Amino acid sequence: MNLDPSIRFISIEGVIGAGKTSLASILSKKLNATLLEEVFEENPFLEKFYQQPQEYAFQTQLFFLLSRHKQLFDSYIQKDLFRDLIISDYSFDKDKIFALQNLSEDEFYMYEKVLQSLDANILKPDYIIYLQSSVETLLHRIKKRNRPMERYIEGTYLHELQKRYDHHFWHYNDCSVLIINTDKIDFVNNEDHLKQILEVIETWPSQTTYFNPEV
């Protein structure tokens, strides 16, 4: 793959089960890039949140906020030690999407106070790839990968989250966004599907672009 020389940080985004980590891993190998993966397993509140959302939403969100900020801040500080290109399976902005979805008004007020106190010098993407999927597709993939903590995720929760993601990335202005519909493709196991994805990514569109692969 050829890389636009102006791009040094790519974020792969999407709702739970969209395929973010899979695509980030594939791209990092194709482009010889450093891969940053979200360490969701380290969040001690996440499984409890899926079982009792109202009880554990704030603790879960605060842990993710600080964890994501630290990882991206450390990468910013050490960026000269990394390879030229970094690819992440999340963007920092996604944290606020989940906060809006899961926190009460008072909790969100406290969340924003913490957010405002954090150092703004973190890695910001030059290019975002947003993997868009229907709730049915997401539920199918979540069930297929069979992570014990995710068995409590409901379609209604994903539906509201999907709407927030769509609104956020359709109106995102800080960098170019490539939106890819992944409902009918399997870029992990189908080489033809992967080829389509890689070809459209390699065009590096300079504005928000929607791609619906042929199947």
C-alpha cells in the first residue's frame, strides 16, 4: 500500500463488534506501522457495567477516559521513538460518545470537569476510518466472538450507540473520515472484500467519504 505522506496517525473507529481491531492490525502490517490497541481488558468495571449499567457507568467511563488519555499522551511524548506511522483501533473523541450514552446529567458534569483538567497534548488522528454496521450485524459478530463480558449487551443499547456514532462521524471536521459500510463484507476471511477495503483506503480522500463495497 502507498501512504499519503501527510498522514502520520490513523484511527479506526466503529461500534462494539464493527471490526476495528482486526482492520487496525491488518493495516499496521500492510503499512509497517506501530499499532495501538485499546486495553479494554484492564478496565475492572467493564463486565460489571454490562451487567448493571446504572451502577457502574461512571467508574467504567472514568477508567476508560484516563486509560485512553494516558496511552495517547505517552505516544505523543514518545512519538520520535516510534515508526513514522501509528495506527490505533480507537480515537480519543469516542470516549465522549460513550459518556453521553451512559452517564447521568450529574455524572456527565463531573466527567467533563475531569476531561477539561487533562493535558490537551495527545495524539490526534490525521485520518479516521469509521466502520459502520447495522445492529443486527454487530450482534452477530459479538455473539460469534463470544467474549463472556459481552453476553449482556442488548440491541437497544447498540441502536442508541450506533446513532451517536453516525452523527459524530458524519459531522466530524478535524480530519478526513472514510465511512465504510461493513454489513455484507468479511475483510478478515475474504481476500476480495479486503482488497476493496484497502483500495478505497489507499485513495486517502480529503473529505468525508462514504463507501459501500460491492459483494
